[in-house]
Amino acid sequence: MFPGQLQTNVKTQAIISFQIILIPCVSSYAIMNSSLILKAIPVINEGNLSLDEFALATGLGRKTSIELVKLLARNEIGYVDSDSINFNQLDKMRTAMLAIKLGIDVEALSKTLSWKDFELLAANILDASGYVAHHSLRLKKPRIEIDVAGIKDGMALLIDCKHWKRSSTSEMKRFASMQIKRAEAFVRAKEGQIRFAIPAILTLHLESITFADDVPVIPIIKFRSFLNDVHGYLSEIKVVH
């Protein structure tokens, strides 16, 4: 097992393989006003909160908080038990993805998330898609760090996670160049263990470009579809042997 490898289990796959479901019986105020979700995201951490604690921490008031908790629970975010709600380690990023679906300002959203939240979600999506996922993967010779890696059928997908802001084309090309170098070093270090590596950049935003020097730039909401079709992209993207 590599350092940082995630253990695959049925629960993990169930957590990730969800769809956003907007339930008509939840108030339109809770659904349409995505700023409510923005206030909730910093409060969502692994553990248990009473509804009163949730209302106090978000500053939304008990009635609105209950409507918001219903919306989250119906989208399989959190587990409601009587007068409390229990969150797991993925619920913050899953709430962020729901907010994106509802049209929230992504720049504002990125300020509520940490790099660790974003990388953890990416690793778990890989895991649920059949990859052996590694989070914060470090190699000693040469000394490099890869945010997230997924290994499947001799192919390594090496992800550089950029969640914090939109980047210019020149910046994205610089990120791509660095990720290619990491991929080259990874292939050398894992000679005989993998056939090839694909460097990629994963973003929270919809960027203005989809490729930077043939390195795919993938928004998180399209990551799963990219994984499903990755073999169809091999002739168009950077592949390191």
C-alpha cells in the first residue's frame, strides 16, 4: 500500500455515488437562496450537532436551519437523528457541490473550503470509480509531492488540485508544466509498476480553458464523467510513459 492510500469500502462508494436531488417539498427559499448554504459550509465538520447548535453557528435561526438541514439530508448530506444532525468527513465538499448546482458564486464558495477538503473529495471520487486512490502522495527519490493520485489497470492519473481561485492561461500552463514534471518523476520512480501516467489539473471553477499544454483542466463537477471516458481522451491529452 502506498502512503496516503484510501481503503475501498462499500460505504465510501455509497457516499460518493450520489446525485443532487432537489425536493419540491423543501421551501423555495432554502433551495433558491444559495447564500444559506454558503453560511452552512464552515459549520459542516465531521461530528454531531444539535439543531440548536447548527442554527446558532450558522446564524440562520432555528426555522430556516431546519429547512436547510432537510435540504441537505434529502441530498444525502448528513444524517438527521431526532433533534441533531451528524456529518461525515465528505459532507462539507458534497454541500459545496450542491451549492455549485444551485448557482452559488464559486469565488465566495472557495473561501469556505480548505485544500484538504478538496483533495479528499477528489481522492474519494477516484476510489468510488474503481481507482486505488492516494492522497498527499510523497516520493523521496526524487522528492516530489502529488496532491491526489489514482491507479487503475497500470494507468496513473496524477491530479494537481486548484480550488482557491480562477487562474490565467499563463498560470495554468505553468501549473501544467510542473505537473508534467511530477508525472515524469512518478513514472521513473514506479517503473515496472505502471504503464503510463496522465497529469491533470482539477479545479473548483469552470476555467476558460480545458487543456493547458495538452494537460486536461477538469472542473470538479465534470470529474466523474472524465473518469468514465478517460480512455477516449488518450489521443488528445498528455500521456507520460
